[in-house]
Amino acid sequence: MITVFGTGTGAPLSPDPALSSAAVAVGGRRHLDAAEALLAPGAERVVLGPLAPALDAVERYVDKGRGVAVLASGDPGFFGIVRALAERFGPAALDVRPGVSSVATAFAGVGLPWDDASVVSAHGRDLRTAVNVCRAYPKTAVLTGPGAGPAELGAELTHFGADRVLVVASRLGDPEHESLERVTPSEAAARDWGDAVSVILCLDEKRVLAPVRTLAGPGRPPARWALDESEFAHRDSMITKFEVRALALARLGPRPGDLVWDVGAGSGSVAVECARFGAAAVAVEKTVDGVARIRENAAAHGVDVRVVHGAAPTVLSDLADPDAVFIGGGGRELTAIVTACARRTRRSVVVSVAAVDRVGAVRDALGAAGFASDGVLLQSSRLAPLPGDVSRLAAANPVFLVWGVRPDTQSATSVDFLERRSS
């Protein structure tokens, strides 16, 4: 049996037969030092560094039928070593004794519930996912790692102009040195935080208390999407119609941890809908009144959309690389915009085109960037009332929707952002 003890943010370890009889103890140096008096004198100590050698040491003792004790911070089943142990030895071989997680401790320290929080690990993973989650949600806990601490997160959020407060929790579980420090992203970026940070809370303080719900997490996917045009402020019907938006969303695939651009955003309807799915969204719009409408629509739907005022493709150079892009405008610059977006996006580009003459140029631009492209002509007729309590079909203007997918992402499976690991 492998006994896994969670420690570090709660009460100290107590005497336990699984500790005193273990032939080997595996853990961080501070955990092993804290448990020294509880371990058998002849037990081997394995200091956790790279995971593979530690797992090999555990296997040697398991094969001999000897007891193993693993010491870990907080709750070892929450982004902890339990996953690696269960994958290697099977869940039945584990006896897990969870402690209080660093996330629970940090939220308790600031007096907030966390059943509605998003939690993302940046330890050994790409920081961009954590940044996008922080931008999309009002309450996020970020588990830190080398190169992914308060300074790096603060720098990214400052660059994106995110209106957030960071609570940096350090040395949790150490009653003499534990601290919870509230800073702005720019203040965090200017500091050297060392290696004592346990977790960072990223908060939009205007929205930290969500309504009570029965499902834990930052919220369910939206109950409806491809919302009616009447649910957005727009000018003279200059808005992506809901039939087009429905297919565009299907091809964009917005999800938590993603960054999506809405270029030539107009009313920002696509950006708002992507944000409702949990993606970080950027709306690029060249008109002043359009910028105001996008902000109005984002506020009306309770989402955070970054609005960039300027003309594409010029203003795109200052943006972080997206996972997917929707292009709803462009005029004579459309080909240049498609080319610029295709060079930057990780996954897909979706283009709405009204003029048939531009479809070929869009496909050529996507093909030149190495994308596999496809498209459809969407022609819809909506029910419209007639006198006598009857209806007719009112045809909407036909629209071409053309999309390109980067070949190495076409067969990739969709994985929840909390489980993604950087390669």
C-alpha cells in the first residue's frame, strides 16, 4: 500500500502507523524534515525533484511488498501527485489522506467562497492558458511554477489591460511567515517574489460573488447561443446574423483557456458569444461608435471582452496569438487580414463573406498559409407574419462562411483546460 499524506497548509502530521512502518518516504525536503521524528530510523528518504526517479523508487518497494509513504502539500489529489501515482500503480494501491488545499486556504484567507471559482495550474504548463482563464472569469486561482509566478502573470494581465486584483498567497501553512498580499497586476510584475508563492487569486472585485448555484465551478456553458440579433445593440442590421453565428461558433470552438479574436467586430456579437463559452475574447473594431456598442453588449451579457480600436491588419501586431479568429469585415484589406490572422492563429480562421467575388481570394490566402479550407453558402428564410394570422418566408441575404483549419489540429481531441499539459 502507498499511503499519500497531504500536508503543508493545515495541521502538522500526527503519528501514524503508515508513517512509522514505511520502508521509504517520498516528498519535498521540507516535508521530509517535518516528518523526520515520525519515520522509522532506517527508512529510505527520497527527495522529490523530477517525478520519474521518485516513481521508480516507489515501484522498487511496491514490488517487494514494502510500505511506502508519500508526503505532499495540501490536497495531493488536487493537481497533485495522486494522478501520477494512480496512473502508475492503480487507484486501488493508494490510501490518500488529503489535507486542506492551497486554493481553499487562500480563499478562506480573503473571506470568499470558491465553489464558483475557476482553478488552473501553470506549474509545468504554458502560462497563456492561465492568463486567458484569468481574463475570461471573475474569480480564478492560479497554481504557480517556475516562470509562471505573480510577476509573469501580472505582466501579461497588465499588457492586456485586464481590470483585475491579484492576491498572492505565500508560505501557506507556515504560521510565522504565511502571507496574503493584495496587489495590482502592474505591482506584481515589478516584484521579485522568490519561490515561496503557493497560489495566486485573480479577482474581478466587482463580480467575485456569483449567485448561488448547485454545480461547482465558474459556471455552466450558456443555455443558449447564436442569440437573436435583438439581444445586441447594433447599427442598421450590421450584425452577424444568428444562423451565420451558429455555424461560426461551431467552427471556432471557443472554450476556457482559449483566446479568440473577432476582427471587424461591428457589434461584437461573435466576441460576446465566445466569451460566454469561457474563452478570452478580443474584439477589433475601427469605428468609435462600434467600440462603444461592443462594450455595451459585453456589459449587457456579463462578460469581459477586450476591445481594440483600430484597423486590421495593422493593430493585430500588438495582440497575443489567438487560438481561433473570426473575421466579419475587411473590405479591400480582407486578403491581407486573412493572411495575417492565419499566420498567427493556433487552430482556425473563420471568415464571413457577403461578396461572392472574395471567396476565392479568402480560400487562396488560407491555402497559402497551409490551412485546409472549406465553406458553405448560407441561405435562410425566416418566418414573417402576414395578415390573417398566417406567415410567409422572408429571405435573408445569403452569406458565404469560409473556414480554414491548421492541419495538425484537425484530429486533436478536445480536452478540458484543467487537464491540458504543455508539451
